[in-house]
Amino acid sequence: MLFCVFGEVRAQQNEYNFITAGLTIRPIIPSDFLQTATIQVTGNTADENEYLRLTLEQRVGYSFGMVVRKNFTRRFAMETGVNYVNRGYDVRVTDLDSSQTDEVDFNIASYEIPVMAIVYIRLGEQLYMNTALGLSLDIGARAVANNTRFFDHFTAIRKFNGGIIANLGVEWRTEFSGTIYVGATYHQLTGPIADTKINYFRTSSGSDASIETPLNGTYLTLDLRYYFHESLDGKRPRRKRNRD
């Protein structure tokens, strides 16, 4: 009896224990709910820039990359990969005395290496819901600089950062054509991803002033993924039906 039970458990482990890879593309969605879609800073008398207001608004960005998933059991897996992330922003500077406003847009590029623990909840024969939680190493790519007629803009990237990831989605496991996944990810960084500074040139009096603010990179994404049918370690993914 013990031999039969052990053999059944071993077969079940082999049946679910495999490694697969996939591709992901993720639109980044600005959200006032996250309190990062708009950042507004006004100068103060001590810095002699009280007439300046700096406004940063997040635009729609995008992310794409490759993921590798290690399945251990029918309900648990781990996932990692590398993602390229491009965040878009509009920076607007307002002279409060003259109501003069000028703006310019810029993009910040970075790379992410996430590690997530995944729990499966079966909804149907080939339909599963996933809940995931994990950590991420975020690596900034390069600084950004541009200018307008009235100001110079410079954003200095903070090279390394950490993040906490929460994910929820559903996936459809086809019979022979891989897995299609749709979900959403909340990415909370442990600190700012960059520091934005503006040097303003006041044409009426010729006086200059500067203002700066840290830039928060927390975001919400819509996740679209495709996992290939063949596993990386040569083990055939589970395809038997009518079993939970």
C-alpha cells in the first residue's frame, strides 16, 4: 500500500513539476488613486523661488520582457524574468507672478528583475486564476535632460531600487498552443526612482531660480502574457483532463 501511495504522489509531482517561458507586454496606467499620477511642488521664500510651481504628470507608458515560470505543484509556482520599463511624464513650469507656463515631456527607461510566488485557483477545465506576491530589483538606465525657451530640465536617475509586487489575473491553458494570461500588477517602489530639477530663466528681470522634487515610480499595469507550450527542461506540461 505504501509503495502504491508513494508511486502515485511521485507521478503527480512529475506531472506538475516543469519549467516554462513566456513573453509579456504591459501598458502602464496613470492613476490618481496611487497618488503618483500628478506631483506638484511650489517654491518658498527661503530658496527665493516662491514664484515657481513645478508640476509633473505621468503619461501612459509601457513595459515588455520575458518571464520564466517554475511549476512545483498543481497550486504553486515561482516566476522570474527581465522587463524593460518606459515611464512617460510631462513637466510643466508656471511663473505665478506672470502666469507664464511652459512644458516639455520626457521618458525614463529602467529594467526590472522580479521574483514572485504564485498560487493557482482552478476556475474551469482549462481556466485558472492566479494570485502572486513578490519582490523586484529595479535598475535605472540613464539620466534625461532637455529644455524650452524658459527653463532647463534635468532628471537624475537613481541607479538601484527595490519594489514590492502584487499581481492578480486569469490564464487559459490551451491543449497544444500554450497559455494565454490577462491580469493586472501593482508595483510599489521602496523609494524615488529619480530626482527632477528645473532651472528657470525669468526673461522680464533676468533673474534665475531653480526648483526640484523626487520622482515616484510606483505604477499599475495591465498584463498580457503568452507562455509557450514546450517546457524548458524537456518535461511535458500537464495535459490530462477531468482532474482538479
